[in-house]
Amino acid sequence: MLKGRVINLNGGIYKVLLEDSNIISVKARGKLRSEKQYAVNQKSYSKKAVLQTIKNSPKVGDIVYIENDMIDHYEPRKNELIRPDIANVDQILLVFAAKEPDFSFYLLDLFIVNIIKQNIKPCIVISKIDKLNDNELNDLKKSLEYYQNMGYPVLYVNSKSGEGVDKVKEALDNKITVLSGQTGAGKSTLINAIIPDFNLKTSEISFALGRGKHTTRETNLYIYNNGFIGDTPGFSKLDVLGVDKNELSSLFIDFKDYSCRFKDCNHTENIMGCSIKEAAKNGEILSSRYDSYLKMYKQLLEGEKK
Ligand SMILES: Nc1nc2c(ncn2[C@@H]2O[C@H](COP(=O)(O)OP(=O)(O)O)[C@@H](O)[C@H]2O)c(=O)[nH]1
Ligand SMILES: [Mg+2]
Ligand SMILES: [Zn+2]
């Protein structure tokens, strides 16, 4: 059996990069084309059930095995994104502007929670560093050291001059990467600084969730050195999607060092001895991280009451 990685899907035709670097176009066997619809809550704070189509067909990013010019089966996935529809994503390149739009720690934390929830690692890229003066940039770097200590790389670029872009190129090696970040953060400019003819599609994808049909659109991974880059960004406008308020603290991985001894503590109230609240108070947990947690928790709580 031939083994390879799906790098493109368009109308049921899979382009598979084989181990010998050849690319072949194949279909999937019939048993891999069935679909089922399940009622799911898309947002944990919405009581309204929406229908989601669960497909067992291979998708872009899958490691597949081919027999008689058909995909026979694929390896278990370590994760899968819905938008873009890509499996086995190694990292999200989270592009945040240093300025224009203003840097927001809350928004950064919100993106990170969503990424961790998908079982993916963020790589933070701060763009437009040329828009800050030296003092402002140093202050930002100082605050972001905290994120580096959490294990998330933080890179700094001026995509217009090319400063710092080599470090981003290195970060892409050997990985499947999807870009993410607010509109205007600098995703397209950054990717064009890396690959001049790259066409990063707009993130405004209309997807027919719950309407009982699925749009036929192309999903594509671009081969870059030994890695792959999705040509469509992931979530750009966000809420705390699909997160249960009781799992929220587990998505703040820096909180794990301060295991709270109270079983049902949500770490939001003034409970004497809550180690997370205390760590936030004495600065061991970055205060903006804790504020982000409180804000998200409150939103999830309010959503439940609706
Ligand atoms: N000065 C400066 N401007 C940038 C940089 N990166 C992006 N921009 C500008 O910011 C605006 C938004 O960038 P764009 O790449 O379209 O953002 P996207 O929506 O995330 O794809 C554009 O006007 C870019 O020229 C940068 O590193 N420095
Ligand atoms: Mg863009
Ligand atoms: Zn607690």
C-alpha cells in the first residue's frame, strides 16, 4: 500500500503527497464517504442545538494509505480543525499586531484558549513592530516573556522590511501550520514576505452549518520546505466557543502550577486559600491572564443563564 499526506481536497478528489515526493490524485473508497448528522451545541452557552455533519471521509492533513488508486484508510488524527477543514495541525501561527489594531492581552488569551481547546500549539507572532518605539516594544516583549515561559514561542516581525521573518520561516519547518489572528493583524503581509506568490484566502468563509448541505470548496496545504501551510486562516472572529466554564481553567496552562486545593473552586471569588487567586495577587500569574480568565468565565456563566 502507498502511504502519503493529503494536501488538497476539491470535489471529492484528493491530492496526496507520497513518500517518494510524487503527488497523485485519488478518490476515497465508498466506506469512507458516509456521513451522519448529529445534534450538537456549537456554543456551550447556547441551548439551541445545531446539526453538525460528521464525516468519516479523509481530509486534508490526513496520513492516508492507498490501494488500487483509492484511499483505503487513514491514520488516527491528533486533532482536526473545522475552519479550515484540516487534520493534524501542528501549530497555529497566531498573528497579532503590536499596534493598529492595539495589542490586546485579552484577545491573545481568548485565541490561545481556543487553540489549546483544539489540542494545537500556538506560535505567537507579533507583527508591525516598526509601529512601536523602542520603549514600547521592550515593554511588550517583557510582558510576553511570560508566554514564552508557558512554552509558547513568541516571534517579532516587521513584514514590510523583512525583519524577523527568517525566524518565522524556521518555525514553519516540519510542521503543518495554519495562520490565525484578527483581520488587519498582518497575516497576508507576513505570508507574502515568506512566500511571495502565496495567496492567503480571506477568512470570511460562509459555511452551511445546520443548513443540511455542505459547500464544495477547495481545501489546500501549501508545501513549504519540509512543512505545510494552510492557505485559509483559522478563526479570526471569536467567542469562547464550545468551552465549558468548568474546563476553562484547565485551558489556562499556567494555572496548573498552582493546583487549588478546593474541589469545586472556580478561582473567581475571594475564597481564602484559593492558590490561583493568590498567585494572581502576588504576581506569579500574570495579572492580565487572570483578568482574562475572569472575563471569559463571566461570559460563559452569563451565557448559561440565557
Ligand atoms: N508597518 C507595518 N505594516 C504592516 C505590517 N504587517 C502588515 N502591515 C499592514 O497592515 C495592514 C493589514 O495587513 P494584512 O496583512 O492585510 O492583515 P490580515 O487581515 O491579517 O491579512 C496592511 O495595510 C499591511 O500593509 C508590518 O509588519 N509593519
Ligand atoms: Mg488577509
Ligand atoms: Zn481556586
